[in-house]
Amino acid sequence: MSLVNLIDLPVLGDDRGSLVAIEAMDTIPFEVKRVYYIFDTKAGVSRGFHAHHQLQQLAVCVSGKCRMRLDNGQTKEDVWLDSPSKGLLIGDMIWREMHDFSEECVLLVLASEHYDEADYIRDYDEFLKSVNQ
Ligand code: TYD
């Protein structure tokens, strides 16, 4: 199964412009407890470099683009988030890195849980040990 699980977010456009609505337990398969967004990322900076024990997320570049690298400990896959209608689902125990942010990039993330630093795995060797055990 592909690591890259994209959701084609429905665009409710009319002659005034475009609108995307994301409904919990409908468009995405989880309840949303937290929303955050990453913006003003400096040139050449990469982010992420962690996995989560138990967290479902949807990531979408609502403006600009970035390259998301997903890694399950055996396979790595890259995907460009380059459209406000392109949502990427990221589940448990997936190492993620974000690279090549465009200047105007706003990366919106919907998350199934509140922020909990204890849920993070920030050490790649520890991640590999956990997924391969
Ligand atoms: P971090 O997870 O390191 O960002 P990224 O994975 O995108 O590189 O988060 C940066 C800082 O923000 C860190 O101190 C934790 C804090 N933070 C919160 O307080 N709440 C949140 O929901 C998130 C995602 C991060």
C-alpha cells in the first residue's frame, strides 16, 4: 500500500471564487481536536523530522507548496503538496519531513489529538527500532 494517502478535497467554487470545507468523520476519518499552520518558513529550511505514536493528521498547503517526505521505516515516498484541494493523510508511526517550502507557503494541519510532546518520536534511530520491532 502506498504511503501517500491523498484526499481530493472538494472545491465548492462559484463565480466569486473557491471554497474548501473539511468535515470531521466525513471528508477525513477522524475528529479534529487541533488545527495549526506553518508559514513564513525561511528559505532552505526543512521541518518535521519526527513521527507520532498515535496521531492522525491531514496536511494541506492552502497557499504555495512544499515537498512532504513520508517514511514507514522501510519505504520513503515524496509528495508535493501544491494545491489547496490536495489533502495528505498521515497516520501513526510515519516519519515525516517537509522540504522545499515556497516563499508564500501556508501549510495547514488538522490533528486528531491535542498537542502532546510525549507522543513525538524525534530520534530517527528510535523510530526505526519502534517500527521494526
Ligand atoms: P515542531 O513539532 O518542532 O514543528 P515541526 O514538526 O513543524 O518542525 O513544533 C515547533 C514548536 O511548536 C515546538 O516547540 C512545539 C510547538 N508546538 C505546539 O506547542 N503545539 C503544536 O500543536 C505544535 C504542532 C507545535
